[in-house]
Amino acid sequence: MINKESKTKHFTLKIIVALLLLPLLGYSQESNDNQQVKRLQRAIFIFNFAEQVTWENQDTDSNFNIGVLGPDRTFIDLSSLSTKRKINNKEVKIVRFNSVKDIANIQLLYVNKSFNFDIDYILNKISTQNILLVSEDYSYKTSMINMVNIGNTFEYEINNNLLSKENFSIANSLNKHSISSSEKWKKLFKTTEASLEESKKLTAEKQAALIKKEQELNNKKEAIANQKNTITEQKDSIKTVKSLANKRKKWLDLLSQENNLQKQALDSKIAIELELEQTILSQLEILKNQEVKINSSNALLLNQEDSIKQQQIKIKENSAILLGKNHEIKTQRNINYLLIGIVLLALLGAFLLYRNFKIKKELAETLKIKNAAILKQSKQLEVKNNELEQFAYIASHDLKEPLITISSLIDILVEDYGEKFDEEGRLSLIYVKESSDRMKKLIEGILSYSRLGKSKAFLDLDCNTLISILRADLSHVFKRTKTKLETSNLPVIKGDELEIRLLFQNLISNGIKFTKPDVTPLIKIDSEQTVINDVNFWKFSVTDNGIGIPEKHKERIFSIFQRLHSREEYEGTGIGLAHCKKIVESHGGKIWLESDVGIGTTFFFTIPV
């Protein structure tokens, strides 16, 4: 009996587990089918978008190319659909891109937000390439066409501003069915909420029915328990009757044994035995009737147990259905929360866009006013520069005339009346002539300085060729001073030939001029490529073994007419390094130096590659 009950319980447990797993298996299969349908829907949506948008010069391409960004399974779905369907009567080719920078030669690009690609960076990359951007689950109004997951299907919204900016034309039907405003989002949300309330109401009714069935089942269990108690009492009564019958049978046996001793009371004993026999028979009949009732009660109990088992199975089935409904309600609630979040994000995005637009508009107005002021100032400055240049030219030209006259008169005085002057007078005439010559050189230096940086046409210049020309021009100086000039393989640069030649000539001449009398001048010219603030430059160095420049004079020497030594020590106008600085800066570079007093100086300057 115990073994049978154990087997029954084990079998019941197996049935319960199977009933619990069946809804889960069914739900898993249903969920997988829904995913397959959604993947096909996504691919069809993308193809439909492509057919309802018009590209510029779209008839020039023989194929229609669709790009998928990232390791997205949509690539497989689109590839499968492309074997069965064309776009605008063109074969469709699907291309996968792992990086935004690789995007090229496509008409449509699909990207899913789950792969974390920055939508603004994508829009900037494909700008002016005539590429339609279709995204999924991005924020409201951030893409050209944005698909949004709604339950087991998709909705989409269109950014007409971005489409117009890229010269796309779209069909009216595409605009008609899109979610183009926050009001449509709210309407969709209310529809979903009503469906959720109806599901909740249906679930509540089913729960009430289950509770009612459980109460009925409990009542039946109590009635069965009462019947079992009655049967147990009847069994106890039968056991008592059987015990009494056994006692009377033993008493009859005792009487039979004493028959020989009590023959005189035989008749009375026979009557007693008959009476006892009748009593026993009647009691046996009662026992049989009670056994029949017990058997019928047992059969009734078995039927009721089967009914209870069937009801328990139904309760478990209804519980499984209830769990499925609860899961649907939970999923619908999450979708509603997601929709609320999307609406809030859309509102926040709209606010930020409006704010940025307002700020940019104000900045644009301010910039427009400032640009007008700058343009006015630049025109005024250009007029003043022209006036100054004209003034410098006229002034220097007018100044040169009296200087030439003075110099000529001095030559006449020396030639015709030189013998009439004493030694002091002749020296004075020499000083006046030297001063006028120096004044003439200064005026010519000013003219040259004012003309530097005027050239706009930069040509390719081979620095090696320029140095060779300078060697020839300065050959008599090299021979007289025994100067040694060493150069490495110099590059080809963009610049003005006369100005670059003057730059090298001034630096070489300085290296020769500012050298101790007992030292043979040695000048080295080298170059290398370098990067400054993400811009490529050629960095040149001109090194000499001259007298060097003290630290405190490193910036001063690049100013015009600045001299560190007297004219008796080293001749010159003090304008050569100012020329060098203006030439380098007009070519977009910078000049500086490093020097050790008594050892030598290295001048560095840069020219953009």
C-alpha cells in the first residue's frame, strides 16, 4: 500500500513538471518565431525606404548598394532578400562596414544603436556623399529615417530637414505613415495602455475563477475526509460484532462438550443454539450490507479522487496561462516605460536643439557684426599700409636724391679743392661722405624691408640649387676669408626664390662677418622634418663658429637697426636679421637661435611642408 502511494505521488510530480515546462517550451518556440518575423520585417522596411526615396543622378549606377555598419545579423537578412527582390529595377548588393571611416560607394546605410556608433559622427562622415541613413532605436529626430521597436513590429520617424539638406526626395506615402510628432507618440502610448488594461481585467477574471474552483475543491476534500471517518467507524463496529460472534461460538463449543453431562437440558440448549444461530446470521447479514456500503463508498472516493486530480491539472494549466499573461503584462509595461522614456528624450532633445539654435543664432549675429567691423578695419589698414608703403618709397626716393647730391659735391670738393683743406677739413669731408653712403644703405635697407612678404606666388625651390648659386655669388668672400660651407641633402620647399635666397645669404654673411680675426669661418647648413601643433614643417639650422650672442640679446637682434657692436668693430646696417625674420614669418614659419658666447651660434627657422 505504501509503495503504491509512493509511485502515485512520483507519477503526479512528473505530470506537474511536464505541465509547467509545456508553456515555457511553447513560449520559447513562439518567441523564436516572432524574432524571425521581426528580422524579415526589418529587411522589408529597409527595401521599402529605398524604393520611396529619390537620389540625385540615381540612373548612373548599375547596382543599388546597401551598407550595414557593424557585426549586425541584418546583413544576412538583407543579403537573403536581395536575391529575391530588386530596387528600382536594379540588382541589390549588400556591403558590411566595420568602421565609420570605411563607408563609401553606397546609396543607403543601416545602423543599429545596440552597436554604440555615434550618429553625429556618421552624419558628418557621409555628408555630401548622397547616402541615405536608416537607423534603429536612436533618439527622436537624430537620423534621416529612424526605426523604433514597438512590440512585434516597427514604427518609424523621418527627419525632413536632414533629408532636404542631402537633396533627397521622399514619397508622400512615406511621410503619411511616419511618426512625425510627439502627439502621434502619445496616441500610440494610449492605445498600448488600453490594451494593457484589458489584459489586466481578463487576468483578474481568470484569477477569481481559479480561486472559486480551489474553494470548491477544498469543500469536496472536507466531505471526503468526513466519509473516510464514517467508514473507519463502521469498520470498528464490524470488528466488535465479529469479536462477539467468536465469543458465542466458543461458548457453543463449551456447551457441546458438556452435552453428555447435561442431557436433561438438551431441548433448552437446542433452542438457545437456534436462537444464537439466528442472531449470528442476522449479524452476518448486517456485516455483508455494511461491506457493500463500504465498497460503494470506496468507489465513490476513487471517483472523487480522479475528479480532484483532473481539477488539479486544470488549475495548473490555468496557473501556467496566468503566468504567461503576467509575463505579457510585464513586457507591455516595460514597452510603455520605454515609450515614455523615448518621448521624454525627444522633448529634451527638441529643447536642447532649440536652445543651441538660439545660442548659435545670437553668436552668428555677434560674429556678423564683428566681421563687418574687422572688414572695415582691414580695409582701413590696407589703405594705410598702401599709404605707408607709398610714403616710404617716396620718402626714401626723395631722401636718396640729396644724399647723392651731397656725395657728388664731396667728391667734387675733394677732387677740385682737396689741397686747399687742411688735414682736419679733409677728414671731415671723408666722414660726411661715409655718413651719406651709410644713410643711403639704410634707406635702401628700409625699401627692401618694406617690399618683403609681398609675393603671393610660391614656387617649388630646391634649396641645394639655391646654396650652389650663393656659393658662386660669394666665391670672392669665401676665398678672402677662407670660409668653409658644409651642407647636407636639403629639401625642396614652397617659397619665393629671391626672399629664400636672401634669407640664406644674410645668415651665411653673418656667420662670416661675426668671427674672430684668427678663426677660419665654418658654416654648416642642415634640415629635418618635424611636426608642430599637428602641422608638418621643414626645420633648417645654420651653425657658425663665430663670437656668439649673449642670452639677453637673443630677441633684440631680430629688430630692425639693432646692433650689438660698434661700426668700427663690425660694419653693417643692423637690418639683415630683421629681413630674415620677416621672410620666415611671411612664409608661415618661425625663426630663433641658440648661442654660446665665444663658441658659435645656430640659427633655426621653419618652413611649412
